[in-house]
Amino acid sequence: MPANFDPTKPLRLPEARRQTHFISIETLTPCYHGTSGSWRTPPDAAETNSMNLYLMRHANAGLARGNPALDAKRALIKEGKEQCMLMARVLSALKVQVDVVVSSPLKRALQTAQFVGTELGYEAKVEVSPALAPGAEFADFQQLLAKYADREGVLAVGHNPSVFQFLGRLISGNGAAAIRMRKGSVARIDLDRHPPLLQWLIDPRMARSIYLSVAKSSLPKTSRK
């Protein structure tokens, strides 16, 4: 975390930087038919509302525990909380707005969703779904997306390997896309595009780099004479 990072202050990105530092990729439509294994555009797609999915991996919660029951209660460590604040500031600077925040039932994911959602001005209760829990099936994730199809902005917080596998399935249709998602990473996917579009993917390391770049550029210039 930058030494001079102040989580109480909003991060302001210059307009020119808002379109940089991100991965952009065109993708296939996320409409999966499990029985046939095929992907196609829903017949009523033109009638659905625009939906932006913000798929996030939970922030740092330290080392995994061998006991599943204890691991489910693993909380964010200090670095993880700082990652949440930093990512929330970046999302705010990018004018991200969410209508619903949904999380895995595990504590580390739920805390991530609560921290980030609060900083984004989300006042409703974080919803919990087993479709974002470790080991969840892609079909369950598809049902989750269908449930919130009428929302314009959805923040979904889960775990690896599920989140990067789900992302790979969404953008390739067969899971062939291998996209790394570090702890605290957020990917924005436009699900209403035909084909849908992964607009950007940003992680805490990248966010720190942006923060330092912005902070440096905002320092008053002094002349040496």
C-alpha cells in the first residue's frame, strides 16, 4: 500500500487515465444451455435492460486453514481491508454504480462485499448466494445472473478458482480463456453486448500503480533556478 495512501479521501483519476491500464477484450454471449452445451443469444435479448457485472475475488484473508469449517470463518487481514478501500476508491473514480451486491456466504467474501459496497454508497443489505461459494457450478452462477437480469449494476464477490473459471466461461463459452484474478481483483463485463464485452480487469497492484501515478502528477511543480 502506498505510504501516503489515505483511505478517507476519494481517488480522482484524470479523464485521460480512465481509459487506460485495463484489459479490454471482446467476448461471446453469456447464454449457456447446459443440456446442449451450446451458447447463443437469448431471443428476447433486445428487450432486456443493460447490465454491467462487476465480478470480484475476495481480498486478502491470510493463509488457508485445513479445516473447512474454520476456513469458512477466515476473516480479512489488515492488507485485505486496505485492498478493499483502495479498490473501492478506484471504482468510485470510474463512476461505478451498483444496484445489488451479492456475495459468497464465506466470511472473507462477505466482508469484501460489505467494505466495497459501503464505499460505493450501497445502503441495502449484501445478499448471499451459494452460487459464489467455492466449488459452485457454472450453471448455478448462470441462474444467479438470470435472477438479477433486470439490474444495471451487479457486484458479485467470490473465490478462486470459481471466479476466474466463470469469467473464462463467460468470455469464451468453453472455459478456454485463462485470466488471472489476484485477490481483490475486479472485472467489468457488459452482459448486454452482443457479443458481450469484458471492458476491464483491475487488481490492487494495478490500482496502487494508478494511485501513485495520479498522486505524483498532482504534486505542485517547483522550478529550480
